[in-house]
Amino acid sequence: MLPIRLIVVFGGRSAEHDVSCATASHVLAAADPAHYEIEAVGVTRQGQFVQAEEAMAALAKGVDSLPAALVPEGKGVSLTAVASSRPDSDQQVVVFPLIHGPLGEDGTLQGMLEMAGIPYVGSGVLGSAVTMDKVMAKTLVGAAGIPQTRWTSLDEADEPSPQALAAIAERLGYPIFVKPANMGSSVGVGKATNFDELQAAVAKAFSYDQLLVLEEGVEAREIELALLGNHDIRVSVPGEIRPAADFYDYEDKYNAGEAELLVPAPISAELTTELQALAKQAYRALRCEGMARADFLVEEGGRGPLLNELNTIPGFTPISMYPKTWEASGLSYGKLIDELVRLALERHQRRSAKRITR
């Protein structure tokens, strides 16, 4: 069989651009060249699709030549044209989107690939869109009866007044976490312990998004699980995060690197089973496919597991929780890539078999 043409797309216009560039380098290094004909397509901060010439030149010299983070520089290209052009019509093509955040993880890129009829890794348009938008995700999770922390939304168009913020603070109580609704990697997230901090956190979050989520702060353990599958869903062993900072913020995730990751998490078999069942339920409720990471807050002696969020393009470096929990579950980094590609082709074939005429 011909090797699968695997097109890794990275970069993007969101504040998570740098995270994506680092993730893509690891995927290029781990994808088995015996199985894949690998290409890299970058998206600049201005939104232009380019051939990642430096990355491809480094890859040609061997994986050890790859930089720690790819750079989206090169000749401008059309992603759909790159994915559609192939010398042999029998060769399978799969796009692996590794763009975190808006205009990559939110259904926009997925919609473009759907229109072009190109298989891709991860959730479809609807699953990507509703999971990316924290307000919509929390609304759907609540409708499905999945426990979560108390929360409310805030729209910049409503021009929320100090009185409105004070009413939210009275209802939720301090501390309050303030998050842009359509952002990940803890970008723009703030923790407020008083009214002045709340106003500052809201102003900062509004600089990233016009819609915010405000959540009650809870004393809880942070437990994450990885999910894999389309219809048949597999869930990894849980992992626990013990932040070095006041909370698991961007610096603690990507720069300081001092957070403690415990895989498997030191929790009971009963709690593991409960978390895995809730993770599956949320995955289905949000129409996820391919992969996702489910993040829980566990109040010991309180309400128990509370779903924080799902991520449809989770961190994918070898030290990220998603691949680490799969490795602890018996699935290596390279084999995880293989399984995600298989799932992308499976979903594409299933959808392509549906009738388009009366």
C-alpha cells in the first residue's frame, strides 16, 4: 500500500500560536515515515497558509534536525489544493489540524476541509464549534445532567456595569475564575479574590474575546482523562495535575514547567470508573469525534467530580497530559498518531457513503 499523505497544519491566528508550533514539531518527529508521506503547512499570525519550507528541509535531514518549534514561513499555498493534489489517485490523504483555539479548533478549519471532502483528524464542525465555545459547551453539558461548577456568562455587547459584576460576585462568591469563552491553554484566564481583581480580570479577558465565562472557584483536585474514538469511545487512565502556581495557568503549563503531573492519578478504582463514565457522557453530549481531553475538578468530601471542560485539540507534546495518559494506558505516542489517522479515515468513509441525491 502507498504511504498515507499526512498533512500537519499548525500555527494560526490565535494567542495559542506558539503552543501549536511546538506541538507540530513533535508530531512530525513521531509520525512513522514508513507509514506516512509527511508534509507541513503553516498558518501565519496574519492567517496566510504557507508551505513550511524550513520544517520540511529539517525533516528531510532527519527528525533530530527538527527545531523545538516549527516556523510558519514559506510560499503561500491553498491547504485544500495541497491536500487534493497527488500523483497517485489511490493515495489516501489525511489532514492533522494542530491549531489550538479560534480559527483552527472551533469548526472553521474543519468546515473548509468538509467542503473540500478531505479527511481530517479530530471532531467535526459541530463538535469542534460547541466544545470550543465554553458558554455553549457548559449549556449542553448542563442539559445532559453532567455535574459542573456554578457559572455564568458575560457578553461585552451588554456593556456589563459594576453593579452587574457585583451581583455576579455575590451569587458565585470569591474566588471567581474569569475565562474568554473561545480560548484555551489558560490564555486570558484570571482569578479574582475581590471586586477590584474581578474588574481587572474581566477587562483582560475581554481583550481576547467578546464572550466570557465566570466560574466559582472550588477547592478540588484537577483530574484529566483522554478520550479516543468516533462511535466506540475509549478512555485513558486518569492523570492528576498539581499546579505549582496559584492555578494551572499558561506559565505553569508551558514556560515554568513546575506543575506536577501524576499519571496514573492516585485515586480509587471507583472514582476512576465514575470519571471515565462522565467523560464518555460529555464526549457524546458535545458531539466529539476522534479525540478530546476531559478536565475535571474533584471536590473530595463535597460534590465529587465536576466537569470543567473538554478540549478537542488538546496539548499534544510528549509531556502533555493527553499523550501521557494514553502512554500509561498502553498506547505509545507514535501508535496514538496511527489510531487518530485511522479514525479520521473511518469517519470520512462512513460519511462519504451517505446518499447526496433523492
